[in-house]
Amino acid sequence: MKLADQIKIIDFVERGDERGNLVVIEGENQDIPFDIKRVFYIYGSDSTVVRGQHANRRTKFVLINVAGQSKVKVDNGFETKIISLDKPRMGLFLDTMVWKDMYDFSPDSTLLVLCSEHYDGSEYIRDYDAYIKEIREVHGNE
Ligand code: TYD
């Protein structure tokens, strides 16, 4: 299981002109690889906070720092990677069962999250040891 197949940086088209910038995100596989069922955004977190710290059995996400910056550490149980979200035109796609920590929020950070599913707390895995156990059951120690 390769982390590179489970995450993807998406460069949205920036339709700027002298009036400013505009980024359009169309659902249903046009700009992101799922139908958007839910949107939430995180702001007012600071550099001392770590958010996320979970994996999702069913939900896929696209993260976009529409203002400010943050970092995301992704982990598939075998590999980890840190991605800086620092441009409103940059999206980070996360497949199901990717563990994620969001941190290092700038004071002006607004992190927009597009989701493939409605909220269902029972599909979240919030215990890292339980996550690793579930991954190992499916993929062994490959
Ligand atoms: P949480 O998953 O801890 O947020 P983050 O992933 O940013 O760390 O969610 C915080 C609270 O908000 C928690 O009580 C669940 C609730 N919540 C919803 O009701 N719906 C949602 O879509 C989300 C993301 C969270």
C-alpha cells in the first residue's frame, strides 16, 4: 500500500484578473475525485494545536487552506509525509484510512475541508493503536 497512491496534491485553476483571484471547485469528479456531500472549515486554531488525529473508514477529503497556512502529517501505517498547505489554489486529496494530523496553523488560517460523506462519528478511528491494528489486519506487515 503506497502512500503516494492514497494522497494527491490538486492544483486548482486560478482565474485571476485585475479584480483579484477566483478559484472554482466543481464536484462530481470534475475538479475533485468524489461528490461533495459535506463541507466544513477550521479557523481560530493556533500553532500550539494539533487537530485531526484520526482516520476515516468511508470518508475521502480534500483540504484547502483558503487563507493562511497549516501543515498536515499523513500516515498510512507504513509511511508518513508532511505537506504544507499554503496556497488557496492548492488542494490535498486524502483517501479513506489515511491517518492525519493538522497543525502549525497560522493566525489567519482558514482550512476548508470537502468531504465525500455526511458526518458519521462511528466511521472515525480516533485511537492510533486501533488504527494500526486495523491496517495490519488488512495489509499485514507489507
Ligand atoms: P473533530 O473531528 O474533532 O475535528 P477535527 O477533525 O478538525 O480535529 O470534530 C470536532 C467536533 O465537531 C466533534 O464533536 C465532532 C463534530 N463534527 C461534526 O458534528 N460534524 C463534522 O462534520 C465534523 C468534522 C465534526
